[in-house]
Amino acid sequence: MTPDRSDSRPGFLETDLARVLDASPLSLVVLQGGRLVFANARSLRSLGLTLESALGSDPSLAIIDEGARERARDRARRAEGGEPQPPIVYQTLRADGKRVWARIESTPCVFGGKPASLSVAQDATDEVEASLGLRDSEERYRRLFEDSPLAMAISRDGTLLLANPALARLAGAPSTEVLAGFSLLHFVEPAVRDATLMRLMDVQGGGDVPQVSRRIRNLQGREIQIEVISKPFVHEGEPAVLTLVIDATARNVAELRAQQSDAKYRHLLESSPNALVVTRDRRILLANSTFARFTGVPSPDALIGRNLVDFAPPQDRTETEARLKAVDLGERAPWLEAEVLKADGTVHPVEAQSEPFEYEGVRAILTIMRDISDRKAMEATRREEGAAARE
């Protein structure tokens, strides 16, 4: 309802129309030339003014943000010029000092026989705060997902929607964006693709499935043994699947600790895609073929009895010895990038970690190394491309 009165004096409040407007649950303000010429009771309560004291004032001063205040004035001028303004939300300061969010829509009207603008304001505080709370919750979820050391994926109908950096590393992808739109079936062996899709669709429908072991081939062609946990999930309002992928190295290490047979150690060592080396007093007691390949020797047997520190480049040996001494004292040497010195004098890039280990009932050290040569090659290519682009 747009007021059209020829009398803007306080006596106008005695009319039936004024009483109807005062009963409105919405705040109503009429402006001419940016100045208040009428306000209903709800609006006046919010401003903490009487109509007499409010006449001629600038109600946009209640808007907290100065830039938003100027936009509100411009919208009122446009509405007074005959151009309706769609709803917009501002944060305002009430007379009682409380900050509230208001959704304000301005429309042309006539007041006192002259063009004016009618602004209708509705309290949107609950709606905005709920939206801000949801946004904050989504941001915390996103950070947890992105920063998790555990490989995680969100998929729908077997297709990847989101992957975190840990999954990108496991999958051999240069970034998470590369994996978007990939079919999860691409990574599993052909013989189990149908079963894998059925499992995913069952979970997407709300089903509960047990943890499963899978051998996958990543984008770099490496075979990796993984443990997979899938749970129902809702992504962007639609059913989806949250999958957690555990590197089988952890399982293999646990099984290594549980075994006392060298033959079983050897089987587990050889099934790992990572280099595994067991040492005592720096001497190699057991190693797998992956470590032999890293060092450029013909077989793991050629490594037995060798000093592990000798496989570090000369400039890294002091640090390598210090890390192993810390493990002797019961500490765990965390993952770090390193290089393995090969028999031909070249080096092989790896990520390595060492931890206390019991071998044949006696304390020893288990060192695990991941191959990062492909990642290093991609990084070098990107640097070269960047340098060429700058030239």
C-alpha cells in the first residue's frame, strides 16, 4: 500500500490509513529528497524517535557500513525517480544498540502530491545469521577435508566430485582439480569394477558396507595396495559417498611387526610399493626390491650388511645419522624429502621416515621410503615452463 497524502503533519496519524500502516509488522518509511516525510510505528520504534523528531531526518544513518549507507541513499533516489529497487540486505543499528539485519525494498510512490520513495524493511537477522553459521560450518568442513593427511574423496554414481590433496598424491595427480570428473573405476582392476560400482551405489543409497582391500593403479602407473572405507554422505543437497583411503603401507608394517619369519617378512616387503629397510646399528638386515632399485644394485641380497648411511649423499650423512640416533632413543623420525645415492653416483629422490621396530625379537629400525621422482620431474617441468613464459 503506497500512501498518497496532501498533509504530512502529525495529525495525519489519526487517519484510518495511518492506523493500518502502524499495525503493519513491517517497517515503512517514505522519503522525499532523501529525507523522511513519513514512518510507521514499527519503523519509529526501531529508530527510537517520534514522528515529529523523525521528520526531515536521514534514516540511512542507521545502516552501519558507510558504503552500504550510500548505496541505500542512491536506491531511494532511484525509487523516487520511478525505478523500483529489488530487496537488499543491510546491517543496521537499532535505537537500543542492537545490531540487526534488515531486508529493504524501495518502490516509487506519491506523497503530498509529489514523487517519493516507499521503503519496506523486514527483519532478516535470523535468516542471515543462520546463513553465516552454515557458511562458517562449511568452511570448517572444507579446511578439515583439505588438510586431512588421510586421502578422502566425495563421489556420486562412481564419479569423483571432490578430492583432497592427500588423495591427489596417492592417485599420482598433480592437483585435486585434475581428479574432478574422474570415474573411481578407472583406478581399480577390471575384474572388480562391477563389484566396486555396486558397492558405491549401495553406500550412496544409505547402505553400510565393510572396509575392503583393493589393489589400484594410479595415474603414474604404479600399483598400490589400499584399504577403503565408504560411508553415505550428502553433498550440495544430494546423496553422495564419502570414501577414506588408507595407504596399505601402514597395514604392511603392522603385519611385519606381528611376524617373526624372515620368509613372511620378505613376502610383505616385496608386496609394498614403498622401499622398506630394516637396520640395526646402521647395518641392513632386510630390504625389499624397491630399495634395491632406488640404490641401483641388482638385488636386495646385495644390500645385506651394508651401512644405510652410506646410501645418503655425502652432504646429507650427518643429518641422516642424527635422525637414526634419535630413533635409537625411541623417537620417530618424521617424513622428509631426501635422496638415495645410487651405485652409479646419481641420486633418486624420495620421502623417508624411520621408526623403532622389533626384528627377530631384538630392537631395530624400520625405514620407509616413497618414490617422488615423478613428482619432482613434474615440478621441474612446471619451473621450466614458467621460466620460458617469463622470457
